[in-house]
Amino acid sequence: METTDLWQMIIVFILGGIFAFFLVSVLPLISQLKKTARQLEITAVTLDRVLQNEFKALLSRGEKVLGEVESISPMVKDQLNHISTKAGRFALSGISNHLVRAFALWFLKKAWRKVRRKDRQESY
């Protein structure tokens, strides 16, 4: 055998190996990509259907609810105008103690945070 025949056989063997590797690894990958593309297409169609049908229905219902809320607020304002001053004072007298306590605790918490922050900065 000559050396050129030997090199030709080596080249054919290498090319055959590459072709076999291509058949074994790339072709299943292509079929998997086709399946994935098909699933993505089905997902896109389903999403489009959901957006076109159900989402539009939700938006129209939300618009109706918003219209109802807008029509309710003048009624609430009108009803609040009819509350007497005596009834308002009575209601606020029960709530005022809780409001004062909540405000005092909030103020103390903020002051404590500032004091701790100054202490930490001085310690560094």
C-alpha cells in the first residue's frame, strides 16, 4: 500500500466518523427542536385565544365595576354630609385614644431609630 492510499483511507474514516456523529447526535436534536417549536406554536395560539376572549371579558367587567365605583363615590359623599356633628364627635371620641397611641408609638420608634443610628455612627 502506498502512503497516498493510506491517507485517503484515514480521510475517509474521519469523514465517515463525522457523518456518523452527525447522524447520531444532530438528527435527534432536530426532531426535538421540531417538537418544541410545535409546542410553542400551540402555546402561542392558546395565549392568543385567552387574551382575545377571557382578557377582553375581564377588562369589560372591570370597566363596568369602575363605572359603578365612580357612581358610588358621590352617593357616599352625600351620605357623609348628612352625618350630624354630634354623631361625628361621638365616633371620633372612641377612635381618638387609639389614634393618639398609634401616633405616639410611631414617633417614639422614629426617635429610637435616629438615636441608634447616631450611636452606631459614633462607634465606628
